[in-house]
Amino acid sequence: DAAEKGGYEHFMLKEIHEQPAAVRDTVSPRIINGMPDLSQDGVDMQKLKDYRQIFIVACGTAMHAGMVGKYVIEKLARKPVIVDIASEFRYRDPIITKDDLMIVISQSGETADTMAVLRLAKEVGAATLAVVNVVGSSIAREADMVIYTHAGPEISVASTKAYMVQISVMYLLAFELAYANGTIDKERCMELTAQLGQMPDIIRETLELKDTCSFVASKLVNAESLLYIGRGLDYALSMEGSLKLKEISYIHSESYAAGELKHGTISLITEGMPVIAVATQKKLIEKTVSNIREVKARGAMVILICDNSIEVGEGVADYIIRLPQTDEQLMPMAAAAPLQLIAYYTSVLKGNDVDKPRNLAKSVTVE
Ligand code: G6P
């Protein structure tokens, strides 16, 4: 067991550290002459760009990777994307036709609800594309097209490296689709792709923030409840940060779109309640900072995660985690590991079974 963990105390920590290699293995074979290229995976972008509507459906962490996909595909490729939870999508009589593209995301490739959605999409004649980690899994076998993520086996129930590679595939797809669609030019596509190619180094740098993350964890460990807030891509990321924390620390937490706080959730804020604010998107930073001030004025303890170029005034946050800089679109890949590490250290401090949290299974093959 110790040997399998490669010197790390838990599989989760080992897998967090495997992320630079997992991203490199997933991304680099799909960059050809500086451009994203999914043709070897059987993906024809000229066809893909003509689908009426893109759906991304999955469960748990994989669904959160889909949320990042939605933001980047819509932003860059200007195609409408609907993201849904598999167990909701299949029972809501969804409006999906043969002119649509269904993307399902699954680490295991065996999740029953995700599988059911794939079959439903095939029944109506929609094109299906699966983003899967386990080679030869049921979902991979049934989808029309498969893009494999190369994370290697993920043992820890709380997913980390699988999420990271799922979002890296979302970027490859978004960039290539945007170029095919003519919504970004070749220069911009190459620039974004080059940045994606450099993400393994950026992620490695973010792993060095582990002491800060462990310190932040010591501030969360006695909390009864906390909030994650963000806007846009930062909101998508907050959802995953919050899920990670509750899965393994058993502390109740919610992710909220920062601008929506004042419409209800702000009433939950009491003296000392931790709020983790993710703010990596320059256009939105001022708005998020004003939301931070609102919670701070009501006694919240604010932990701000932002990139190192962003200037925040004195006293805005109690603690700041500064991320290395990359293209704004790619910031979720820079912020993901610190969020995972915060959850990890909180769970360790609570003395929980980090790799096998209560009541959860790695793969859910029943409805
Ligand atoms: C389970 C796991 C989650 C995972 C979800 C989807 O609930 O505990 O970590 O995100 O299933 O799994 P999949 O294998 O389809 O990505």
C-alpha cells in the first residue's frame, strides 16, 4: 500500500501531484504544429461546428468539468452549450435532436446515469462524444467518438487529476472548435494552445502553495459551514472546490455565484464564517471584490484566491492565495490544485479517511 502511494500519505495527495504529468500526457499528443488537433481521436471539427446545440452531461466532478467547458466553448467558439446533471437530464424530456451534439464526461466510463444519457442521445440520432479516462469502459465503447484523458488510474474517491484532464480536454475542444468556427483567428488559437501546453509547469508551481493551503485548512477545520463564491469561470471552479471540501471534510459548504449572494445566501453569514472567494477573471474582479466587502462587513473570514497580478485593497481579505499568471481563460487549471489541497488538508486535520470518505463510492453503476 505504502509503495503504491509513492511516498505520499494518501492516494489523493499523490494524485494531486500527478496532475502536471496527466495534463502533459493528455494535451501534448493533441497539439500539432502549435494547433489543437483532435482528428486522431476521430473528431471532425468541420462537422462539430455545424451542430445546432451542444449538450454536456455528466455527474459529480465530471459535470463540474463540463461547466468549465460551457464557459470556454461559448466564450471562444460562440456555440450555445447546455450543461446538465445526468440524473436530471434523462428524466426531463430534454429537447435534443439529431442535429445536436451530446458530450458526456466520465472518469470511470461506467456511471449508470451518464450511460443512460448517452443511450438517450443515440436514440434520437444525436452525435455523441465521450470524454473518458478508462480505456474500453462501457461509455467509451458505446459513444460515436471518444477522447481519452490520460490521467492513469485514479484511486482516491475524491476526483482530482481526472477533473484536471477533463478540463484540459474542454480547452482543446473549445480552441479547435473556435478556430473551425472562425470566431478566433489562427494567431489567438496558437497563443491559447501554447499556454495550454505550458499548464503542466503552472500546475507544478501551484503545488508549491501547499503550505499556504494547509494553513488555510487550519482556519476552516472548526467551521460548521462555509461558502465558495465566484463569477463566470470562477463560479464553475467554486462548484468543484466546494464539492471537494464537503466530500472529504464533511463540512457543509455551498458554492454561490457571487452576484447572487444578496438575493438570499448572505443571510447565512455570521461572525467568523469562512468564505472562499475565487477571483481570477479581470473583468469581474471589481464586482467580486464588492461582494467580498459585503460578506466581510457581516463578519465573514475571507480567503481570496486570485492571480498574482490582481491588486486588491488593504483589508479586503483575511488571507490571500496568489496564483501564477496564465491566460485568463486557463485560470481554472491554475486554481484547481490549491482548492483540492485546501480540501485535502482540512480532511487530514479532521482525521477523516481521506481516500475513502464515508457513504461515497468511486464509481456509481446503479441509478
Ligand atoms: C461518483 C464519484 C465522483 C464522480 C462521479 C462521476 O459519485 O464519487 O467523484 O465525480 O461518480 O463519476 P465518473 O466516473 O462518471 O466521472
